[in-house]
Amino acid sequence: MNIVSFSPFGYEGSIVTIEVDLRRGIPAVDIVGLADGAIKESRERMHSAIINSGFDFPRERVLISLSPADLKKEGAGFDLAIALAVLMAQKRLEGMAEIEGPILVMGELELSGKVRPVRGIHAAVSTAFECGVRNCIVCSDNKFEAGGVEGMNVFECNFLSDAFACLEKIGRGEIDNCFCSKIALENSSETDFGSVQFPPIEEGTDFAEVKNQPFLVRGLQIAAAGRHNLLAFGSPGCGKTLALQRFVSLLPYLDEEEARSVTRIHSLAGLVGREVSLVRKRPFRMPHQSASLEGVCGGGVHCAPGEVSLAHNGVLFLDEAAEFRSSVLQMLRVPLEQHTLTLCRAGRSTVYPADFQLLLATNPCPCGNFGSREKICLCSVRSVEQYWKKFSAPLLDRIDIRIPVESVPESGTSSDFSSSVSSAELRVGIGRAIHTQKVRQGKYNSRLYPEEVNLYCALSSECNQFLDEAAYEHRLSARAVSSCKKIARTIADMEGHESIEFADLEEAVKYRKNEGGLSLCC
């Protein structure tokens, strides 16, 4: 029997085998295998926990080896595994039968012998399962997270004595009473189009509260249907943030494959709830403007996930985007194109998935009044140009939908403020489009490769001529022309059209062409 634990590093991490040897000599505990300070301190926690749990601590010299030996191990999650390995080594000397097969053990010990939960359990269990481990022992607070890996027998414990009893059960083959989660993707759905299901609309996220902004709401609906990146720009108080924060109500549930990768990332970050097996709702990350490059892209000593990875299969919303550091904005170009992010630290590298949808909201100029019909802009042409160049043309070219937002006048009749549509109504077109995309190509329209665009977004001769004229008039790049086709395909899917019609392409160009301050930069 091998007791193994997990050493997190980046997205992958490594399984660590814990070996214990009891030998003659002055009683002491030695730990080898590139253990950090937290693991070395576990000698004292383990000693007190074993004594306070009613066990006898070995009187021999204890050697604990963590292998592979050349891999640095960090964190307090090894406490429980080391304590059980020591107890098993002592019991073997007393004639206890050997247990077959490796067992994953993770948990932090208190001096009383109580087991505390640790982060990264889902990542540890899924990695162990891929390595052939079928039994694991974790803290009771981590059992649902561990149960997110179907097929793993999860034994829960609150104290070291409970964990040792679980070892004995495994040795006797008594696994019928273990916590083995059955992953059933049960949904509470208001809109259902085959495999596309939506969560209940939370309070304060309904688009019914967004008044008199039909162009913006329609653009957000198209963005949700095809996972297109979107930029909304307008003067302060025009309703950009109000609308974009409600974008979360247009996002469907994650499917099982998407949920597993999202849950792994959030597990490594310690963001999985106590009673959550798999994260079902799509992430909606909204970092502050003061976020550092490391905080957004990830990094640090352990290569922890950043905001772009935490937004994987979800949305990354940058409000007041022009206030973010230029290095942060430029960093987004690679993950937007490759949907992954590679981090390198001290000779080691890890690859995080980063397939996120980008939403940006910004003012059109430093003072915020450029293009306004009611207010005067005091910014010079050069200052407006410098303002937009902070984004850079390559970054803006990767944003499919651009929406100028005008302020709603304070005075007006009641009918002026009645033009709104609820999230439930918007979901109908979104669900229809997503279901159509999954059946036709198995991916969202925004994720189509160039050769797939020509296959699935074919245009008639009339539409081709119109798109050529629009490209010349609005100075659209080759990527922008491709974006127009993808947006048109999404609109056609929302409307139930088998092929792209002229009206679909005409509307798509409206959401792609350069407006206002954008024309100064790209």
C-alpha cells in the first residue's frame, strides 16, 4: 500500500508518494525530498496529533521520504498523509496486513488531531484518478469537491482517528459506505433548447431594468449567442456598466466537459464552495482597474491562476478598461487568440486554459464627452488619439462587436423608458443559436477557424459585394471581415435562418464598423 498526496503547481500538479522507514537510533523525525518550511513543521503537528488521537508515536528514528525527490513540495496539505504513513509503518511492525493499491490522502492537521480542509482537492483527485488511484481520504468539508471526480471512492474524516479507521476499511475492502458522488447535471432551467439550459435569473441581473438602449441590448444578446468579444463605449452615466453587469443572466450552464476544467482551476484557487461537486455556472470575473499583470495573467511562486484563467469558459469584464495598465491590456492578445496561457517560473512551466469572452466598457475620451450631443468635449485630437492607442489596434481588432452607447435624456415621457426586454426573452434567441451551433459545428461561431468560416459562413454574391464595399468604406482588416461573417452567422442562427441573409450581414456590419474614437486608432 502506498499513501500518496498532491503537490500543486500551475494547472497540472504532481502526485507525491510518501514513504516511511523506522530504524534504530536516537528518536527523531527526518523529512527528505525538497520539502518547504510548512512541510518540515508538520513534524511537530503530526507528533502532537498522533499522541492526542490516542495512538503511540514510534520510539524509533523516523525517516519520511517524499518522492519524486527532485520535485519541490509545498503546503500543509501533506500533514494527514504523513501522519497516516507513520502510523501504517508502525502497524506493519506489529503485524498488520498490507493494503493493496495507492490511496490519496490530503488534509491539514491541528494539534488535537482534527483535520482541516485544504485547497486544490478537485485537482488532486482528478490527477490521482488519471494515475490509477481509486480511493482517497479527505476532510469532510472537502468531500463534495473530491466527489466531483466520478469513479473515485471518497472517504471523509474529521479527525486523525477517523482517517486511520478509513484506512482499515479500505484494507478490508469495505468501500460500500464511502461517499461516491454521482455526477448528475441537474438544472433549474427556464429556457431549454436540447443541451442548452440556463440557470434561474438572479435578482438585480435582469435586462428588464435596462431602459431605452435597444442597440446595446441587442449587441449583448448577439455576443452571448456566439461568445463574441464586445466593447461598449460612451459618456459616463450612459448605462454601459449597468447593462454589461447583467450579461451574466444570458449565460447558459456549463456542460460536463467545460465544468470539469473550470472546477479544476477554481479548486486550485480555493474558490469552490463547500457543497459543490462541479461548478455549473459560467464564471463572470470583474477585476479592479488596479489589478497587476501577475494578478490578471497568473503567476507567483506556485504559478497560481490569474483572472484570465479564472474566467475560462466564462466572461472577463473590464470596466473602465482604459484605466487598466497598458501591459495588462496588451497581455490579453495572446490568450484571446490561442485560448491558453503559458506561465514559466524558475525552470518550470505550466499551461492554463484561458478560453474566455472579453467584455470592455470605456469612455470615448479622457473627459468622457467625445461624441456627446449634449455635452462639450474639451480634449484635443491628440489626447483622444493617445487615449485609444492605449488599447492598441491589434487588441481592438480582436473585438468583434463595438457599440457606441448614448446617454438617455433625463427628461421625457414615460413611453421613452418603456422600451426594454427581459433576460428571459433574450434567452430564447440565445438558446436557439447555441443549440444550432453545437449541432452544426460543435463550437461557438466566434471560435471558428478561417477555413471553417468559409465553410459555415458562406455568403451569396449580393452579400459578398456588400461586404467588400463595407470593408473599403470602414477600413476593415481581414480579421474584421471574418468577424462580420461570424457575427452574421450568429444572427442568422438566432433568427432560425439556414443561410446568412442580407439583413443578417447588414446588421453584423453595424456592430463591427469603427465609430467615434475607435476610428482614430484602427
